[in-house]
Amino acid sequence: MSELLEIKTLTVRYRTKDGFVTALDSVSLGIGENEMLALVGESGCGKTTLGLSIVSLLPPASSEVVNGSVTYKGTNLLMLEEKRKKAYRGTEIAMIFQEPLTCLNPVYRVGDQMAEAIMVKRARKEGRGQMHGTVMQRVYDRRAAVDTRFLRRGHGLPAQLRDEIVEWLTLVRIGDPEQVLNRYPFELSGGMTQRVMIAMALSEEPSLLIADEPTTALDVTTQAQVLKLMAELMKRVNTSILLITHDLAVASQVADRVMVMYAGELAEVGEVHQLFAEPLHPYTKGLLGCVPTGTKDDSELAPIPGSIPDLRQLPLGCNFAPRCPYVFERCRSDRPHLFPREGGREVACFLYDE
């Protein structure tokens, strides 16, 4: 499988009043074409920071990339000027953020917002194709701005653009799309809002979609519908997906591969069926041991002892050592890297250092 995106030794830290906090520590991963990769971990482990790093949306005043590269189709995105990054963001790489209702403008109708996204992304794609995102890019950005101002003045949607929006809303299984595009975001349910965001993100058919907790705050039935929809659309529009989630059950339903993250580092990498059938890292075993299965054995669920370490005061050795039931002396002094295993699996644990 050829890699669409490759991240090497990415290290990101945030500035705080108490000094720097390292959110990602030498993280390396690859995403193949037409692959769904799930990045799993507890809140605060660095998952969202990784997603924001790919699209260069880290807060500039409080964060910095210390080391590493993010290479997309042979181009290191971190080395580009901001104007060229914009040419990739939203057209080649799209992102669905947590809490979709907060991402939509409450005073504009759904159809107008989708139209604006389509026109801006299309103009940027045309400009980048002609002159690599420089002079022509600025021309197309200005043209898109004029087009979107035209919409905001209440002139309505051109028929062709309206038909395209209806087609995308239909594709994400929204009933009565003609009515939905005339609604405001607050008039939609959580599941419908998430579908609108998916349609908006996929409207220019990006090669990579980053979905950050796309099923958060949705009921179980709607979660299943959204996940099934994303898996179907991935194949239909030939898009790779980086699925960021804290829910192992979500990853097990749709992902091809799973990467487990703990305290800013990767703990384990493997095919989804391998990882769930035979977890290797003690942290992965602990996570799966906390998941109810609906059987009698659920009465013996064992929580992971202790708590996530403070990123300002990480242990000297393995970050998981203070909570690990298999800890030995080397774990307390040395930091493990990812050791290769059979079947393309990798695990950052000295138990597998052969």
C-alpha cells in the first residue's frame, strides 16, 4: 500500500505559564491511500494536536513544532508558506472538528455555508493548479471572496450550485435536502449537523479526511449510522480517513488499522483485527479490559490503576511504567521505541525487545 501521508518524528509543544509542555514526542506514522486509520487514546494524549499539525492549524501564539516532518504526496507541508498551506487545506486535506454545531455559522443557512465552502475551495484548487498558489492564488481567493459576499447579500444560490449541494446532502443520507439547505444550524439535530459537516468536507473530494471525534455527543444509533456512512463514502470518493477517537468500539467498527496513543507517544500499531484479538501493549490490554462486552464476564471489568501522568512531569523511563502491571527495572530508566512484530505490528514495550 502506497503512503499518502507520512509523519516522521513529529514533536510539538505548547507554551504555558509553567513552561513548555510536550504534547507529541517523536511521533511517526503513515496513512495509505484509501485507508481508514484510527488514532485511539484518552483525552489529552495528543490526538487532536496531531490532526491540527497536519492541517497547520495549531495556535501560533502558544504552540510550536520542535522537530519532524509531515509529508503529503512528497511535499513537506510544515515547510510551506502559509499561502501555500491554504491551497492544500480544505481541498487536498479536509478536517471535521469536534462539536459540529460550533463549527457552523449560526446566522447563515446551511446551503449558503456549503456554497461558500465549495466556491472557496474550488477557486483555491484552480489557482494552485495554475501558478502553485502564488499570484494566481491571491486572484482566485479574491474572486471567491466576491462570490461569497454575493451570497451573503441574499441573492440566493445559483441553480447549478444548489443542485450540487442537494446532491451532496442526499449522498450523506439527509432526508429532504431541499428543506435542510434552507435551515439554520440550530434547527438541525446533532446527527444531521454532523452529516452536513461530512458533506461540506467531502464536497471537493479531498484525498485525506481528518475526522476528530466525529461521533461525540451522538446517541448510539446515530453513531452507527455516521460511521457506516463515512466508511461507504471513503470508498465512493477514494478518500483516506484519519479517525481520531477515544472510543475503541468506534475504531473496531470501521478502521483498517489502529494506533494507540498514550501521553504524547504511540504505544501500539496494528491491523484492527489483530489488535483487538491479541493486544500486545499493557496499556492496550488495559483499555480493552475496561470495555463492556455484554457478557457475564463484564462483572470483572478491571480499570487501569493510577492516572495519566502530568505532561509537565513525565516519568524518566516509559510513560506507562507507573501504572503497568508488568513493569521491571529497565522500564523505569529507559524510554522504549516501537519494536517491530509479525504481521506489520509495532509495540513500544520492552517485553517485546528481542
